[in-house]
Amino acid sequence: MTEQNSDGACWRWQEYQRVLPGKSWTSNDIVTAGIDVGSVGSKAAVLVNGEIYSWGITRTGSNSPESATKALNWALKDTGIKQSDIKYIVGTGYGRVNVPMANKALTEIACHAKGANYIWGSQVHTVLDVGGQDIKAIRCNDTGRVTSFLMNDKCAAGTGRGMEVFADLLKIPIEDIGEISLKIDEEPPAVSCTCVAFAKTEAVGLLRKGWSKEKVLAAYTKAMAVRMSNLINRVGLEPSLVITGGQSKNIGIVSRVETALNVKCLPTPNWRENELDPMIAGALGAGIYAKALYDKSQNTQ
């Protein structure tokens, strides 16, 4: 298990890499991979015979091809697998058309649904993916195939980028925002602005009025949870619900989405104890599709 420390900036989240224990591979196995280049984070998942073997999460840089390469190399660390051993690679995410080693590119909507199905099982029928710059509400069937979806990409509020802004403003590590937003005696009204720029201005005003950082964060995360819940209601909530993307780890967002929808999300896996991280759902789904596409290519020869 490998983690890379941040440089001390509050908005920077940790980079992680895992090789699942008890796994092995040989040159006769079919190795595939999925690479999800998002606007904030890049993720890669390596599969052996259709089963997850290792994964890595890194921050996306200014160059999508370099970010894709970095994510894949990070996922391959300590596995003994080389890129030349990988039979098929699918690229997905914001930068999917710029994944140089990919055999095919697929939408992150399809990949997140498929990855969520792998992580939580066939009971998943609604997926809320909170990415770096947009939010997607996805309906899927028992196999993880998308049946309908809606996306809100007009503003970064509530996304990974929006949370980075608030972490920097309040000088609170981004990975602590969720828990800190719950340390309040009474839930405040949601902030009125959904645009990050205006919400930041509003937050500064509330701090000057004497609001605590905890109360400001509660008001902001509540507003974002309501916004996300409205998107889910529009696409149609069908049990069970899961959250993928970076904000799946934000307990302040998750708990408030649950309250707004009056449902309980399926439990977030304990990724620190070698379970799968919901942040890799897109890359994992891409890797699953890569296995299916490779098998199809072999059957048509």
C-alpha cells in the first residue's frame, strides 16, 4: 500500500496506490486496464482476468497524456506488470480522448455505472458521481448498464474543484471538510449561491458576521447536497444509491444527501483496509469494458 503526502496546501488531497493482497498473475493471464483522466484527479485500475488487481489515484496535471501515463505507472507500481503486458486499455473521463495508450475511449457515465456495479453489486441502481467539475446522476440496471442519466456541468459548486476552493479559503485540509461540517449544534440554512465564486464571497461575509468555519462549511455542504439531490430526483431515484468520485469520502455531503432524499446510501468501502475506493469507479468500469472488448476482438479473429 502506497500513499504520497501532500505539500501542505489545504486543498491538495492525498494520492493513493494499492495492490490487492493475495493476488497473482502470469504471462498467460489476460491483463486489462482502465484509465480515468478527470479534471482534478486521474485514476487507473489494472485487472487480471476481469478481476481488480491494483489501482492508483493521482492529481491531474496540465497535460492529459502525461496524467494518463502517470496514473497507469502509479497503478502498476510493485505489481511486476509492465504496460506491454496489458492486452487492452480503455480511456475514460474528461481527458479520455487524450489517453495515448488506450485502445478505445468510453464515456465516464457508462464506466462509473459499471464500476459501481462491480464495487457494490447488482443492487446498485442509482449512482451519484461527483467529479472535479461536474455532477452526474445515473440510473443503471442489475448489470451496471446505464438506462438514463442527467448531468450538471454549468458550475463547479459542490464538485471537487469547489471543495478545493473552500479548503483553501478556510485553511482546512480538504479530506477533513466533511467531518468538520458536522461539528455543529444546529444545521444552518444553506448558502444561497451555487456558483463557487459567489459562494466564496458569501462565505467570507458570513465569517465576518461571526459564523464559525464549521457553520460555514455546514451551510455550503448542505446547499450542495440539496443541489445533488435535486438532480437525482429529476433522473428518478431507484434503490440502492451509491456515491462515486472524490466527494464519496465527504461524510458531510453524503449524510446531507441522505437526509435530503430520506434514504441511506450503501456503505462506502473501507479502502484503507484493501477494499475498493469509490474514486476509482470510472477507471474500474473502463477496465471491465477493456476485458469485454479484448474478448470480443479475440472471438472475431
